Amino acid sequence: MHSFDQALRLEPAGADRPDTWLGHSSPEYWNMVGPFGGTTAATALRAILLHPALRGEPVALTVNYAAAMAEGPFSVTARPARTNRSTQHWMVEMLQGDEVVATATAVTAVRRETWGGHEARMPEVHVVVDGDAADIHAHLVRPEADERLLRPAERVEDFQVSDCEAAGVSLESNPS
């Protein structure tokens, strides 16, 4: 077993405390005054992940470090504060003896199939050189617009700047 897995190891506290797990601080992840904060946060999340009422996967975790954890055993209690159709809100409390060393809140969620969006791409087109300026309701949209009919290009390489120039198309907003 890897040392990180060992540091996050939790055992059930017993049938009379179904929301509570027992663990032991790990010297492999020790800072100057206690375990690294990431280890403490991961342990709080681990208690949620082990909980039989868990629905979904973690999407948010906030940890409050109340005191430095001492070397030795600790308990961590995780309980769902609210369960909805897609989300669960969790409260976690880590104790050493009777002293709170950390609290946490978390949100888990069931990922549901949903719609997706893709960025639109401009179609490949080029100017019809032999066409005149179109008057298809141009005066209703932008009176200063000089519109030309476009048709799809077979390949983007087919588009030539000279086509625009030959058709008298300007890229300015008020061509003269």
C-alpha cells in the first residue's frame, strides 16, 4: 500500500456511529506543526467517499483548519446535510479527542447527460463575381451596407481576395 493511501486510511467507528470513521495521522506527510493541509483535506473527502449515502462525485470542497492536528488517532464524521435530485451537501468534522481540528463542507453531484454546444464556424464561401449588389431588404438591416450574393466555396483555397475586388466588395462599413 502506498504511503498516501496509508495516510488516508479510515476504518468505520462502529455500528453505533455510522457516519464516523477512525484514522491516524501519518508521519510521511508531516509539516512543521502537523500533517500537510492537503492530507487533511483528502482525509475529509475520503470520509465522504466512503459514506454509504454518497450520491454522485465530488464537485466542491472547502476545508477550515481549526487547529494543528497532533500525532496520533483522530475521528472524522461526514454526514449529508441535504440531498436533492442531483446534488448532496455534506458537513465534515475532524476531531482529536474532544477538540475540533478541521471542519469541511462539500458538494457532490450526479452527472447527468445534457446538451452540449460547439463553437460555430463560418461557412466557406466566396463572392459571385458577376452579381450586382443585392437589395434584399438591405435597407431594413443596414442602409449603408453593400450586400453581394455569396455561394459556398468548394475549398477555402478557392476564395480569392481578387474576387472581392472584382465584385466591388469592400470590407469597410460604409464603402464609397
